[in-house]
Amino acid sequence: MAWLIGFICALAVAGAAFYKNSLTLSGMCAAVIMGTVYYGAGNVFWFGTLLLFFITSTLLSKWKGRRKEELEKSYAKTGRRDAGQVMANGGLGMLVCLLNWIWPEPLWAYAFIGIMASVTADTWATEVGGLSRRPPRSVLTWKVLAPGTSGGVSWLGSAAAAAGACVIGAGAWLLLGAGGPQSGSFWIWLAAGGIGGLAGAFTDSVLGASLQRMYRCPVCGREVEVPVHCGVDTIPSRGLAFMNNDAVNLLSSLMGGLIAFIIGFIAS
């Protein structure tokens, strides 16, 4: 029955997101599978956290969308998520959910919150930071970068990342009574989400500034994530061939999950 409920709820949410152009068809299918697993193998704690990430991130992606249109041309992924982006953001959390189903352990929940806080922090930083009136700076060299450049950080984006991470941590504590592990104070869960999420977002910026595959547009000269820009093929400029945006998201969320797991282990 839990798996059926999860499927129906996931289909309703993903279908609405597809109708609102927040998900592609492949993204909707991936979201239905993911939501079913989160509820079937988990419970309201796991599914509710996934919804908290998805709904807040979707709303932010629509906020002042016209001002972000030019920046999105430089991104490998836009506000409309495909299956790859859905899995990069929630796939690792789904794996942890399944591990907890097979081998119940309260610490899995902390790792899960760190993972979801990381992807939330990264998404909030991108959506809000892109509206900053001040140009971003490289997280490694502190040089001024063009808006939308991977590895760039701003005070507005960093504040948004911290807020998003803390929202996931606070949400975890609120969902404790709905199937979550019955342990840990509000401050422990806030720390797991806040610190884990910021660690993941920082890792994302570092990887974006160093190992992520980037291209140079021969028309406008900008460094972008996409192989086509300004209507022409771009030229590889740096990074590893396999280190695309999805790989960066996966590795950064893994770091956030690890930090939150350690916080939960120390607290227990």
C-alpha cells in the first residue's frame, strides 16, 4: 500500500510539474520513480524532504525568470529539469533511502539530509545568486567572473545557499514525528542540514572552478557549460571530459551527505 500511495503522490506532483514546464517528459518519469521509492521504501520523512527541495527550487526557478533567461543560455541545465538532472539531484538520496530500507540505521537519515541540503543549497545559490547586482568571483582565485560562470560565488548566492540548507535541516526536524528517526534536537538537525549543505555547495563551486568541463564561445568569448552557444559550436577550454554538471552535482551532494553523517554520528 505504501508503494501505491507513493506512486500516486509522485505522479500527481510530477505531472503538475510537467504541465507547468518545470520537468521534461523524461524528468517526469524519473521523478515518478524516485517519489515512489522515497515513499514506498521510506515514509513521509523521506518523501516530505524530497518535496521540500523540489517545490522550493521549482518556485525559485520561476521567480524573475525573464531576468535569468540570458544566464540560462550558458548553463548545461535550465529550469526545466530532465531525467539526468532529476537523478543527479535526488538519485543519491534515493540510494540512501533504499539502504535504510534494507539495513535500518538512524544515521542514514542524517546522510540523506546532508545530500538534500546540498542540492537545495546549490539550486538556491544558482537561482538567487544569478540576480545579484554585483558580479560573482572565482571561489579559487577571487577574480571577477561573468555572471553565470561555473565556480563563481557571490554574497547573495552564498546567503541563499545557507538559507536553503537550513530550510532542509529545519524541515527534517519538523518531519521527525512523521516517520523520521526519533532522535536529535532541532539544533543537531539544523547543523546537519546547514553545515552539510554549505559543504556540498562549496564543493560544487570548487569543482566548477577546477574540474568541470567548460567551453569557450568563439562568438561572444564567454566560458559556458554548453557545447553550442550563440548558434555555433563551442570549443573545449578546460576540465575533465566526464565532469559535466550532473557529475559535479552528484559529487558535491556526496560530500554534503558525508559531513551530515559525521555530525549525526558525533551527536549520537
